[in-house]
Amino acid sequence: MGDWLALLAQTALATHLTESYTAQSFAFGGVVAMKLLPAMLLAPLAGALADRFDRRKVMVTCDVLRAAIMLSIPIVGELWWLFVAIFLIELCSLFWIPAKESSIPNLLRRSDQVETANQLSLAMTYGVSVITATGVFTLLSSVGTLFNLSLDPTTTVYTALFINGLAFLTSALVVATRIPEISGRPGRKPEPAPEPEVTRAEPGSVAAQPASKPGLFRMLRDGIQFIGTTPLIRGLVIGIVGAMAAAGAVVGTSKLYSQSLSAGDAGYGMLFSAVFIGLALGMAVSPKLAQRVPHNRLFGSAIVCAGLALIPVAIAPHLGIALAVIPLVGASAGVAFLTGLTIVGTQVEDEIRGRTVAVVQSLLRIVMFASLTFVPVLIGIVGQRTFEFFGTEVQVDATRPILFGASLVAVLLGVLAYRQMDDRLDQPIMADLRAAFRSGGRHSGGGLLITIEADAAIDTATQTRHLTHWLRSFDNNVVLANDPALDEGRLGRMLGSVELTGSRAHALVAAAVRSDVVEQVIRPALDSGAVVVMERYVDSPLAHFGASGGLEQRDLEGLADWATGKLRADLTVLLDRDPAQLGTSSPTEQLGADHQWRVKNLLAEMAAANPERYVVVEADGSEEEIAARVREALLPLLRAKRRIGRVPEYDVANVTTGPIVD
């Protein structure tokens, strides 16, 4: 909120400290230039410091300095000091932002929460804080009129700057006393290095960092070299350049573009709002899209989509057409922005993340600054031109070819980014999209199939017992599809004395068992109108086989579809537990932490790809608490299917620990 309030107050103060219209225009431009200049000069150095020093201390120091400089502006009260102060404040922000952004994964319990955290951060930065800062500034500016006070406008701005200084001090106090995890989670230790020179990276992450802390300029050089030689981050940088070049062109031409549509200031405001509405929608749907399409593919695809959406904007003859398409441009930009931050947060090692964030942030500002500087000059050079089209004179102003050119730049660099970042070039992206939107089979009877999935069998077994007992307390037609004793019998009849060691053989046996359960138990029960409960139906085995490696996920899904006849559950309850909370006796614990996280992430991707068929239930806590959450999650489905009216009482203490047999 302080950052946005500072922008409003500083630009307003710049116009108050000048007199002529031309001087006010240059003063406004000077404020914007001073805000962008530090990023153009020192961004990589700021990222190196964020990696070298304690991030919490960096943030607190920068906030205290920003508060002191902000409070000095009203004391000096001169235009030259305003420019100097803005430069110094933005210099502090340049060190604060990489420390803050790169510390986000340290605040989370699990790596799969990074995208949601970034989504929340962006919603606060470009949503709540903008509205709050605008409201505060408007209220301060209206105090004199509301209470009939003779307040000088400059005094009002100074009050806003004073509030801003207090906001920075508050931030410093909160970070220093309430968020120690910014420095790193206690108990997290880096893995031992096999050699003195190099640390070992976690699987699936990008790492290139010496084990001992080198000098500052060595870190700076290594960071730049890492970004230039890593295809994933290199593609990210290329995509950012394309996206921000197009964004700068849109911002730089927006006012004159509105005039070309004969829309005036009202149309300009509507177009501006449409972009931010689209941006918010893009950030909202990005996590779901990312579960269907890998981040590495989604980033470049979103930039290409934004560029293509700019083409009809460039040729739109009416405001209505532009307003219909502009939100798609903003939404694509929102998806790309959130996806890019998530890639940095999840696939870049902590030791080099600060420098990567700094480069990303500096590119955002530098490319935007260059676009905002170059576009008005280009508009002035091109001007308005008149063409004869089939005997009719058509006037085209410079904003149209500039927007069209920006769209081509975004598409080209988006494609380059996609090619750099995609690690599955042999698999066309349309295959991912078809798999993501593929729907499963439905059953024809009046029954209801409910499945419970989790990465640990002990969780599904316990909660299946609780759920079955609860359902039978008000419905006599409830079938437990996979009693463990019956499954063992089926497995024994199929295998005989054969001992299996291969992963393909295990997958085939698991598919055979489920095929037998579907044919012998589930489909007859559904046809009779029963509620069927089954644990670890398809998703959990798929996730475990997929996480083990050696088998293609597409082959596993095809095998499961064939074995079950594409029968899908009406609702799947996914028990979401931190794998670190599993006991050492758990089979998944014995397979290792990496396997547990891969299983968990695969299950999360399945749930996000079909949210209408899944409910995710927090599985941390006692089994009674988890059982209550499962019941609460199932109530809407049961009521919609007319299987339940009044919610029955449920006594957990009466649930037996053994298997339930009809």
C-alpha cells in the first residue's frame, strides 16, 4: 500500500512544486524516470546481496531507510530533493524486492504452495493495495472539502508522505519481530556435497552454486552466467522481454488509441479497467491451467496468446470490440506473470534465487521504461496517415501499426521462450490439452461412486472405515468395494506362486485387481442404486507408479482406463497431508521423501485438472477431525443426489478398526 501511495503522492507533489504546464509535464516524467533508473543500473547487484546476506536483515534495513527518506521529503520541500529521494527510495526497494520475493518459499510448508502464495502476493500488490492506497489518497485530498477546511494541497500530499513513512516503519517492525522464517526455516540444512566445490540440487530443480560463499562480484558474475546458460531461465527472460515490450506499447498508446476510437477519457478509463480485470482473471485461473499444462509450456503459450489477442485490438474499429478483446490480453499477461514467478520460486535453488528474481524484476522495469520512452517518439514520427481503400479515404493513426508490431514481437518472443523452456519438444502441446480436458466415463445406474485417495494407504483405510459407517447410519444400501482381505484373495488367485519384481508387472496386476472389482462389485452395486465407497481406486496407484519412474504416465492412464472401462467416481476425496508428517513405518516413508513429494504433486495435478469431481480435504490432525472434514465435504453431493436429508450424529468411538465386510 505504501508503494502505491508513494507513487500518487510523489507525482502530485511534483506538479505542486512547479508552475507551468510544460514544467509539470517534465516533473511528472522525472518522477517516473527516477523510479525506473535504479533498476537499470544496479538490479543484478541487489540480487547478489539478497543471496549473500540475511534476507530479513536486508528487508528491515531497507524499510527503515525508506521511512527516513520518505519523511525527509516534507522537511526539505524542494523539487530537486524529491527527485533525489525517489531515486534513493527506489534504490532501497531494489534490494528489498529480491529479498522478499526469494524468501516466499521459506514461509511455506510445502513446495506445491508456491503458486498459491504468489497468487496471493500479486492479488495484494495489484488489487487490494492499489484500491487501499487510492482510497487513502482520495480521502486525504477530500478532507478540506468535506470539513470546510482551508488546507493547502501540498499539505495534504505531505500528510500522505508522512503516513507512507509510518507504513515503512510498520513493515520493518513486522518483518523483524514476526516473520523469522524469511531468514530460512529452522532445521533446514543443505544436503551434504559430494565434492568441496559443488552442492547437490534437489531433483527437478535448477542449481548451479558453489558450496562456500564467494565474493559479491563472483556471485554477480555466476548469477548472470547461470541465467544465460540455463535454458529454462533464458526462456523466461526472453518471454519477459516480449511481454513487457507489448505491455509498454499498450500503456504508451492507450490514451491516443482511445481517441482514435472516439471514446475520449471515459473510453480510456474503461480500457484501463478492462486490462486490470483481465489481469486479475488470469491470475485467478493460472493455478488450474498450470495443473493441466506444465509451467514450462504455459509461460510461453500465455505470451503468444497475449500477442495474438493484441491483433484484433490493433484493428478494432469500435470501442466495444476493443473492450471485448482487451481482457484476454490482460488475462494472458496475468497467467504469464504468475507462472513466471512460480517457475522461479519452485525450480531455482534458494542460493541463486535472489539474483534470478532481481534480473526478472529489473527486466520488467527496464523494458517497460524503454517502451514508454520509445513509443511516444515513434507515435510522433509516424503521426496520422490517410489511405485510400476501395475509393474511400481511411485515416489511420500511429497507435494501430505500433500495437500490431507489438503483437508480432510478443508472439515471436513467446514462441522462442516456449522452445527454450519446453523439456518435452517431442510431445506436442495439444496432447497435454486433450488429456487435460478429457472426461471420464459415467455409470448408467442410479448409484453413487465415492473414492478416497491419498499418498499414504493408512489414511485412506482409516477414513474409508469412518465414511462407510457414517453412510450406513442413514442409508442401508452402502457397499464397500475393496475390503483389503478380499483384495488379497483376488491378488493371490491371479498370481498363484509367481513372484513379481518388474514395475510393469506390478502395474498390470494392480489394473487387473481393479478391473475385477469394477466388474464384480462396483458396476452391479451402482446399477442397483447403491452408494459405493472405494479407497485407492485409480489415482493413488497411478501417482505411485508414475512417481517411481520408468513408466510413462500416458501408458498408465491408458491402462487404468482400459481396466475400469473409463468408469470415474462421482466424487473423489483427496486427503492432503504433508508427507513429512507420515510415520517411519509407512511404506511411502520407506520409499524416500522425494517419492512422497512426487506422489503428492501428481495427485494434486489430477485434482486440479477436474475440480468438479474432486474435493481436497486437509488430512493433518486427528482421525476424528479428518473424518468430520470428509463428511462436511460430501454433504453437498449427497444432498444433490437426494441421498441425505438431516445430518445424522456420528460416534467415532464406535468405529471398529478391522475391515468392514458386508
